[in-house]
Amino acid sequence: MEPETQPQPPEGPLAPADATLTPETVAPTLNTKLLHGLRWTFLGSQGLRAGWSVLLFVFMFILLASCVGYVFVHLHLIPKKSDFTASTAFFGELSGFLALAGAAAFVAFIERRRSLLAFNLIGPRRIPRFFSGLLAGFLALSALVGALTWGGWMHFGPIALTGAEIFKYGALWAAAFLLVGCVEEGIFRCYLQFTLTRGINFWWRSASSPPFAWTCC
């Protein structure tokens, strides 16, 4: 009797999965995948990804602050030794403000030429809110000084300035602390808050999103 199944003939050499793949076609494919990977790493739907944007901003801010500070020191606007005066405080904060504006402008240009006002500087009633905030801050600090004086924790010494000098140094200190507020709020509430907001895209909303895309998109 013959067996129910006939033995299979010996198999020949396996054919390539895709006979069209040649060295000439593999190289462009790899280059395309590499370029796509680099593009995904650095660019998102809103331009430069938030993580790279923050790193670039920090680098530019430190660089510009160092350059402006170097110029101010050589112009004798900021003394080399530690000397905390109204003039020193003003020009020290001015260097930080100029560095902030320059770094934000540079990053805004890189990010699809975004406007500086896009960093949370657009909104209704900006001027009334600015002056209302200015008044609220002045009243809050005045209340603090009054409470410290009333409780005996702070005492005023003899009057050292008279006449126009009072208004001169008062205006200089006011300008210096206004720059302090602009630098602090400009870094954290304007630039960083805007950039981190667009960077966090709630990765669970789309199963097709690459893993950990929310960290730097």
C-alpha cells in the first residue's frame, strides 16, 4: 500500500521577502526614516517642541544677560564690587529685562515667527489691569510696612534725604522693582506658562500618539 501522504519535495533556496529592495532603494528609505525621526524629535504640530524651546530660551537668556551685564560693567553702570544702591539695582534688573526680551524674541522667531505678544500678553483691558495691579501691590506693601511699624518690629531712622532727592530715589527704586516684576512674570507667567501649556497635550486622548510625546511636543 502506498502511504496516504506523499513526501514533500526538498525546498529550494528562500527568495527574498521583497525582491525590489536593492542597495539603491534601501538608502533613500533609511534617509527618509531618519529625517522623519529627526523632524518628529524637534518639531511638533506647533513648531519647535516645548522642551527644546525652553532649553533654547534658557541658553539665550543666560548668554544675553552675560553680554549685557559685561557691557554695563565696562560702562561703569554696574560696579564690579558688591554695592547695592538704587542705580545698581536698576541697571542690574535692566540687564535681565533686556536679556528676557531678546531671548523671547529669538525663540518667537524660531517658533514659526510667533509674536512676542503671544506669550500670554494678549487679553482684554490690559492697561486698566496693569494699573490696578500696580495699585494693589503698593497698598499691600504699605499695609505690611504699617503693620511692622505698629507692632514695633520696624523703626524709621532720621530723614536722610530732602526735597527733590526723595522723589528722585523713589522713582529710581520704583523703576527698579517694576523691572523685577517684569522679569519674574515675563519668565514664569508669560514665556514658561505659555510654552509648557502648549507642550502638555494630554497623551491619553489619542492612542496613536507616540509614547511620552507630551513631554516635549
